[in-house]
Amino acid sequence: MAGILILGAGAMGAALTVPAAENNNEVGLWFTEYDLGIYEALRRGEPHPRIRVRLPSSVRLYRPEEFDEAVEAADLLILAVSSQGVYPVSRMLSRAMSGRDVPVAVVSKGIELVEGEPMTMAEVVAKYSGTRRVVYVSGPSLAAELAARRPTFTVYSSEDRVYAEGFREVMETSYYRISVSDDVLGASLSAALKNPYAIAYGIIDGMEGGGYNNLKAALVAHILGEMAGIVERLGGRRETVYGLSGIGDVYVTMMGGRNSMFGRLIGSGLTVGEALREMERRGVGVVEGYRNSETLIRYLEARGLGRGDAPILYTVYEILHKGAPKEVLIKTLTSLKS
Amino acid sequence: MAGILILGAGAMGAALTVPAAENNNEVGLWFTEYDLGIYEALRRGEPHPRIRVRLPSSVRLYRPEEFDEAVEAADLLILAVSSQGVYPVSRMLSRAMSGRDVPVAVVSKGIELVEGEPMTMAEVVAKYSGTRRVVYVSGPSLAAELAARRPTFTVYSSEDRVYAEGFREVMETSYYRISVSDDVLGASLSAALKNPYAIAYGIIDGMEGGGYNNLKAALVAHILGEMAGIVERLGGRRETVYGLSGIGDVYVTMMGGRNSMFGRLIGSGLTVGEALREMERRGVGVVEGYRNSETLIRYLEARGLGRGDAPILYTVYEILHKGAPKEVLIKTLTSLKS
């Protein structure tokens, strides 16, 4: 049992209170300013509007201005803000922890430009929060299912496995299964890459009413190979891509979710601009892969990789940001050496 | 250009005439007695009833009794009969080839008991056809899409790659992409294993209206790991499972197809017997994974593997053949390490 503070009360942050509160931990949930509407709803005793469950009654809710107090009471932190929020909250943590080296698990996904430099979420936390105990959380988790206590398998990764194991000890339940890895980079990159790849999948899926099943299946295999190659070249492990953090999460992102929906709109004939507006009209939130196709390429290029290492990713980027026609994706695939 | 004879005029055999005829090859299509209704339809100038396209007009159609004549004219053979047909047709080939060592590519999937021994399709052909030049064809291919010239990626495997390359030279087209491998065993096992695993996927997918997306995604990752372990222990390569022959084909089998449909019926509450009858009522043909879960286990056990190497496969087998309740699948999954 431990004092666990979850930072960010969106769908995933809120869902994590459910397993966290299961093991007699003292669980806090801190709300950013963007979450204040949710704060009010929970205070009124309503279910969380995005995952539609009531949070465990023992969870203590902290308002934005109660950040320092919340952090002070915590033995373990879970960072579940938006990917853009990871940098500012890491800086807030650095100040609030004031020398205490509290382990921080980060759930946010993607590659962000921080002070001009493309970084993974774990890299941002490690550099700006002041803790050396960074854990990265990955694997296929739809928040609403986790909150409903449906079986969910995740991976907690830290370069020294002992920190990930510390979280597993207090967070694991019968339905929230945690495996431990030391491949932080592989897990971080997989979690970022899945989104542009899900857009690629959606583009093929949207073409001519979905009659490209052979190509979609080949795409899944080619994506996996491309991800494994990128991860390996940057120092991670191929096996990470072939496990929960990779194929598991890629799968759930392709099957449902905003990125593949956005890709399908493009595949069915909308321009990128039209597809972005349609996503806005549907109110389904940010398409992470749209921006991440660009930040990922900056991340790769800053480390000496290029188009030959990631032809599918580059093709997605060129379709989304450089006006390339969607058909180049088929051309890229049929010209791949497998 | 070559004389290519395709044995078996079902969906896949017929679809393969399309790329085969593209490269100025002389293509023959031999009909088993089970295919005679299709023979008559094609003779009347109708499209193939199962893939709904007209075959290239240059394809020569051979009746069952014209087997010897057909084989004699061929430089390359493609065996596309049902998995039960591979043994008798291999024996017919042995007689008809009478010493000529013609390369045989086999497209059929599964593990069959032949004279009491569980064998892969490539093993049956190698043992009974008399050729030493066996090529195994795998990868995600819905026949109707291939026949419609939609991009399709396959793998041709032979222990000596030169035979697979011989097929690639004459069969590859812009839309029918062939990669070559020497892992015949990995490809054969992947093609057989995918069916029981697709049943497992269907069972979870059918539970409570499909609200187990996190578990399904984890299942995909766990299945991939289990397949890779089995293939490796039997002498094949993990990479085969992570490529087109493995995840590519697993994916397309899970998403569509009879095996996952059958699993969904069980997941939604039907008994195995009821689900089998419902499949018959729907007229969708044989559920390969039902029988193959049993022949696969015999194949594994004959080679010293057991439940610990394949807990998901064994669980499917126990649900289908031993009366275990479908819920044991969730129990198996949540008790897996990582």
C-alpha cells in the first residue's frame, strides 16, 4: 500500500484510479485547469463523463492549485496529462518534489518538441521533472474498459526494472495485469509510432469501401517490421514491438480510435484539410498521428535515420503534410522488399 | 514463361490462374471430382461461382480424368486442393510424374493425419509426391481479392530457396508480390495455427457484445508470442511469425473468415455443437480450426511439446473438444506471465 497520485483526470487518469484504489492505496487525482468541468461533475457525485463510471469513493480529488500539497503526500506519481502537458507538469514536479526523488510513471504517448528538441515522453520526464526514477506505461488500454474492470494487460518499463516493479506491486489487480520491461525506448517509440501507422491502416481501409483486405493484412506485417527496425536501430528491442507495447497497442489503435478514423476519411476521398474538419465536426478530439508523423520524423532524423528506415511512416507524413496523393501508399507498399 | 498446372479449382486455385496467366505462361487448371459443378459453369462461360470473376481465356481446363495428361505438360505444379486432398493427390502425382522431379508449390493449409501421423502439408507432399522440390505458399490472401488483381503479398518458402525463386520468376506480377523464404516449417505451422487462434479471438470478440477490446488486443500479442515459441522450438524462425506468413495471415483470419465467426458464436453463448450446426446452416463451409486444434496438438506432442508451450492453443482445444467452458480462455490469459 502506498500513496499514489495520478496527475491528469482525463479518461486514462481517471480509469487508473480504479485499480489503484483496489489495493488499499491512498489514491489522489489531480485536475489540470482543462479538467475542471470533470472536477465539478465528480464533486456532484456524477460518473466521470468520459469513461461513464463513478470513481472509487476513497479517491481524493485535488484542484489545479492544490498541486504542491498533492505531490507532497505521494510516494508514487502517475503522469496522465495530454502529451503537450508532460513538459509543463514535469517542470512543476521538479519544483514541487524539491529534491525528493519520487518515482514517476508516465502514461502519455507521442513525441513532443520541447525547447525545439523532439523527445519521447519518458525523455521529457527524465530531463525536466528532476526524478531519475522514470517508468513508462504502454500496452493496449481503452480507459473505459479498464474502469469497468475488464481484463487489461499493460507493460511498465524502466531502465532499472526495480522502479517498474515498485509500481506493479501496488497497482496490479486480477483484471489489471502488469508486466515489467527495461526497454523504455522501445515502448515509448511503439506508443508514438502506432498513431501514424493507424492512419496508414485507415487510409487503405477507407479505399473503395474496404475491399483491400489482403493489402491491409500485408500492411500490418510491414508496419510491424518497420517499427521493429526503427526501435532496434535506436537501441531498443525488436521483441518489444512484437509484444503488448507494439502489436497489442497497434492492433487496438487500428481497430478503433481516432487515427484510423481519420485515415479512413482520407482513404474514402477527402482531402487532409476536409478530413481534419470532419474530425472536428464529429467532436472526437485530437488526431495524435497527424502531428506525430512530423515529430517522429524529426526524432528519427535527429538520430541519423531517414526515409529508407521508415518508408511507410514517411509516406504517411508526405500524404498528411506534403500534399502527396493517398495512392502513393499503395505504391510504397508494393515496392517494398519483404 | 513456363507451363504451370494448378491442381484444384476452388477459390484459391482459380484465383491463382490470374497472376499465373499474366506472364505469358501456359496455365492449366485441373478439377477434382468435387469441382465438377465449377467446371461446367466455366465451360458455359460463366464467372467462377466462388470468386465471381471470369478466368483468363487462355487457361486450359482439365477434367478429373485428364490428370496424367495435365501433369505431363507442366513444368511447375501448384497444389491448391483441400487439405484432406493433399495426400491422395500427392500419391497421384507420384505415379504421374514417374521419376520427373517437378517442383510442387502447395497452397493448402493445416495439419492432417496421414496414415496415423500428424503432418504439415509440405511434409505430406515431400513424403508422398516423389518430388524433392517442395515449395510452401503462405501469407494473407483472400482469393476473390487476388482474382480481382488487388495487391496481395505472399511468401514462397523452400528449404533450398532456388525452388521458391523459380516460382517467383514466373508468378510475380505488379499486384501479386512474392517474397522468398527458406523457413518452410515456420510458414506451415503459422498457416495451421492461425485457425484455432482465430477461434480464440472470436470467442473473446463474441463475449458480451464485444466489449473486451483490451483483452482482444492482448490476446493478439499473446498469440503471436505463443506461435513464435512453438515455431522456434520445432526448428523454424520467430521472424516468420512476425511477418506476412504469421501476423499478416493471423490478422486477416481474425478479422474475417469462418474460424473467428465460429468462435464468436461460442463466445456469445452457443455450445460447440450448436455453433457447428449454425455454421452448417449458414453454409459457410468447414471450420478448419475446429479439427486443426486437435491435429496440431497431436503434431506438437509427437515432437515433445505440451501444454506449457501452447496454453492458448490447448485452451481452445479443451473448449472445442473437451467441454471446457468458454470462460477458461479469460482465465488462461490472465494467468499468463507477460
